[in-house]
Amino acid sequence: MSFRYQQLAGELQQQIEQGQYACGERLPGVRELAKRRALSVSTVVASYRLLEADGYLQANNRSGYVVTARHQPPPLSGAPLQHSVLPSSVSSQQMALTLSKAAADPAYMRLGAAVPAPLYLPQHALQKALQQVIKAAPARLMCYEASRGAPELRREIARRMALQGAVVAPQDVIITNGCQEALMLSLKAVTQPGDIVVIEAPAFYGLLQALEAAGLKALALPADPQTGLAADALQQALAQWPVKACVLIANYSNPLGSLMPDADKKRIAQLLAERGIPLIEDDTYGDLGFAGPRPASCFALAPQADIFYCSTFSKTLSPDLRLGWVIAPKHTAKLEYLKFISNISSAALPQLAVARLLQSGRYERHLREVRPLYQAALQRISSSIGRLFPAGTRVSQPQGGFVLWVELPQGVDGYLLAQQALGENISIAPGAIFSPTPAGSASVFGNFIRLNGAVEQDARLERALQTLAQLCQRQLEAAKPA
């Protein structure tokens, strides 16, 4: 026979384990719950303290009792040792198209593509800005915008870059259709088909698609889950191969979520500059750090180096805006020409609307509001993985962004899991597509998957994670010798 406080603790524990209370979420206040359940305050306090002792709750002087990440799975280990890293052609990225289709289908639980759900985006502020532009400048929307982009937006981006420690002229900002186009224009500006490009491993599959389209060879260097690409590994590669460019995500990489230390950023920029090799920096997630000030970019830390700075508003404002930009003062004229012959210019309406958001300060307010939401979402999904998935599962510990890189036990095929999950109306990204190695072969990331955390944190998500865990377990059981 148990006491009433133990019964209440058991009920609350079950609710936490079922996902009714997310990691970091505050439980009802002691007096509130006592009144709601017709219990004494001392009974509720005893229940909360019991759950705190078991690791389910943490007392917070300002917020009462909050749910802790009791079931966090083990973190990923460091970057694998380099044995023989060779340049390779990029191919078999068709799975990414399947993910894109699933990301647009509401019938799917969209854990595959890194696309934020609407609740993480400033819908009303963006709608208002779009309406204001349509009303104020209808004639402006009836012709092509300048190839470099709207002066208003280029000016606001230059101002934001200055706040990050990078002084740039607005005329050096080239507006693109998302960061993907920024990367492709940068690669076209400094490479020819057949050239070798250093990338991180695992690498954002959008970059791999760009390399494949340009006919380039990827030299994929293992990245540490916490600190990203190591300068020593890059130095060895540069000494061995005729590298023409290097592409990296120094701030909250996709898919690892790693943050490169400033010292490594400077050293990598220096190593490349000494050899006359341009650095293409993708800073898509730089605005989405969970703690401290915004991290510096390589571009800001090494102003004399030959760096193409690429970024986008797709992850912070709206994917459908298709607004990104590239800054490379030494190559502005060439980038403008490449943009012009590619698609003339980007649409004026979203450019002018985003310029208004930046000027008003609403963009910064949105970032302050959404960063803790992303952090809590990733903590909750990570905790569910630790509770549901087979033993041996490891999960990244992102310091920003909203994706998780999950290492599944040996014996689980991430590519097969992704195909099985689609049959359950769940999209995930198999680890193989984050490597230049063809997805159907024995990829070094064959037992990995990437999950998008920017989704509704509800019962549907919990069911999807339970289904993925069950599919993993079935693969493990099927692999056991008879």
C-alpha cells in the first residue's frame, strides 16, 4: 500500500514519460496542484521532492519545478580516426528529393527535411510586412529587381554583419534564392568540373547536391560532434591534395550542431589563405545559438582571407521566402554576373518585406523568442530517444540550430529505416545522404539518421518516435543469427 504522495508522484511520472510534460517545462505550482487535486500542500511538495530525487524534476527558484532530461541518451563520440580519406565524386542524392516531397505533405510526420513548423516562425509579423510592401510599393513589384538584390535589404544585411564584427559594403551583398544558390554561385566562381573541394563529414546534403551538379569531387574530412572540422586534419589534406576550395559550417553545423572554436576558425582561414584557397562559409544557423552571444563567423575573424560568406532567412523567417545572400568582396562582380545569367534576380516582394522586419527590430525579437523553443524541442526529442530507442543509440548535443544527429546501434540500417518509416507516413533523413558515398552502399554513416526537431511537440511526435524505435528493434532482431 502506497501513500497518497507516492500515488501522485507515480501519476506525474507516467505523464512525464508519456511526453505530456516536455523536458524543461514547468509543472503546475504546488498550491495550484494541491487545489486542483484536493490535496494538502505538503502532499504535493512530497511528491515533487520524490520525483526530484528520482531525477525527473529539478527545483528552480524562479520557475518552481521543471522537468529534467532524465532519459538523455549517451552523446556521440569524437571524430573517427582518419585512415585513408580520398576525393570522391558525389552521386545518388535522389533520396533528398523524396524527403523534400514528404516535407511538403501534411500526411507525413516531417522529421526528415530541416524545415521549421509554422509555430517556430513569425507568421503574423511577416504577413504584416508583406501587406505593407504591397500597399506601399505596388509598382516596384511589377518589374525585375536588380541582380544584386534590393538596396534596402542589402543595406540591412550589411548593418547586421557589422554588429557581428564583419564590416561590409551593401554593394558587396548579393541576394540569392536561399543559401543553396549562394553555395552554388560561390562554387561556380572558384572551381571547374573535376576540382577537389574539402568538406566536413557528415556534410549537409544540399552541399553534396551542389557538388554533384557542378561535377566536383568531395574530400570529406571527419568532423568532431562538438567542435567541427579540425585544423590539423585540414592541414594534412592540403599538403596531400590539390584542393581548390573548402566549404564548412563553423556555427552549429548541419547535421552535427557543432560549434567551431574561434581559434580553429582563424587557423583554418589562415591555412587556406596561405595556399590561395577560398573558403566558402555556410552560416545558415549562426543566429540560432542556445547560449551566450552570437558566435563570430570565419568571415568576421579573418577579414583579409578569401572567404565567401553564405547565409539565409529560410530557417529563421520562412523557407518559402527563398531569401539568402553571399558576400565575397573580392568576387562581387563575378557573383553578380553568375546570378544574372542564372535567374536574373530574386523576387522583390520578399526582399522588401524582410528589409522592413530587420529595420523594425522584429527579427531580433523573434530570435530571442524562438531560440529557447528550439533548445527545449531538441531536449525533449533526445529524452524520448533515450527512453524509447534500443540500447547503444547515441545522440548529438547541438549547441544551436534544430536538428539531431542520431547514431543507431550496429545492425540498424538508416537507409532501410528511412524507407520503412515512409511506409508509416514518417520522413527521416538517413545518414548515408550526408556522405558523398552513394546511399545504397556501405556508407560510413549507414547506421545514422538526422531528425528535424522544429516540429509540433505533441502526441503525434511521440507516436512517430515510438514507431521508429520499434522499426529499429525489428531490424536488430532480424539480424540475430537463427
